[in-house]
Amino acid sequence: MTIVAKMQDFGQRMRFLAFSIVLNSAANALTISTNLGSAVWTGSSVNLANWIHVPLGTTLFGYGIVITLMNQLLLGKFDRRRLISNLLYIVPFSYLVEWIGYFWDWLGVGHLSLTGRVIVDIIGLFGVAFAVSIYQRCNIIMHPNDDLSYIIRFRFLHGSAVIAQWASYLPPVIIIVLSYLMTGQLHAIGFGTVWALVTQGIVMAWADQHVFPSLKHHVDV
């Protein structure tokens, strides 16, 4: 590939990346606003924030730092680019989720009928899966939670998106259980969480082929 072609490819990946960050933030915030259950990582963050009484944006940021360090351990070596990549992603994402959530609440998403909220929740969860597929293929900067799935997928599971997604859910499930044991409450856990557990890996695999199919995986694990 020539230098010009590489620059054009990188520019395309950057545009897709910017779009995916906004899509991921908006979709996650939308699922929270429905109060019918969010993607597993998001739901665990909401419960952790409630448990430790820290704003959601700050909780998401701190959570991201912990998973970033876990990713370094799974790689088996120090990867400075990946460390910086994970940190760069969680700064805008963490606070965009909180701020966009205020917008969805202002629109009254939480006051829709049950049927309306179910439909909106599913739309949000599809948006999350699409966004993850897009920025995993870009592989410039990546949320540490999804980078965890990406590392497991290509380093240990020969590219299986479905199994890798399920395997990566162990940390958030542990957080959800601990939060419930400590507070006796569950937030952002419900229909949408079960939907995400069952379908997110499948939807991501479908999105890899059908959502912006010209964008290919740039694997580096």
C-alpha cells in the first residue's frame, strides 16, 4: 500500500471512529433512559455508581482505567499505544454518556409507554453493537471494555465474536452481583441486559459484514 493510500485509509478510519464514539455514547445513554436494562457493561457501571455514590461519568472513567490495566495483562506485554488508545477513548465516552443521558431524559424517553420503551431500548442496544463493530474494525482507539473482547476474540478464540463477547462479560457481571449484595438494588438491569447478553455478539458479527462493509478489521493482537 502506498503512502497516499495509507493516509486515505487512516483518514477514513478516523471518520468512522468519530462517528462510532458519538453513536456508542448516545445509544448507551438511550438504553439507560428507558430504565428497561442496558448493555451489560453500562448496566454494571450504573450500579457501581449507585453503590459508591459517584457520578456516572466519573465511574465510567475509573472503571475504564481498571479494564485498561487488565487488557495489558491479557496481552502479556506492555503495549503503550494500546494503553494510550484505551485512555483516549474513555475520556469523551464516559462523559458523553452522562450528558447525552440528560438530553434523552429531557425528551421524555423514560415516560414513554412500556411498548415504546422496549422498542427504544432495542434500538439503543443495536446502536451499541453497531458502534462497537465499527470502532473495533477501525482499531485506532478503542474503549477498554470492548478492547477486552477484541483481545480475547483474536488472541484466544480465533476470531469468534460471539464467544469473546460472552467471555468478556465476566467482570461486569461480578460488579452487578456485588452491587446488588451491597445495596439491595439493581439499576439499568432488565430486559435490555438479557437482550444484550444473548444478541450483542451476534449483532456485532452481522454488523462486521453489513454495516459499512468496506471498513475491514485492522488486527494487531
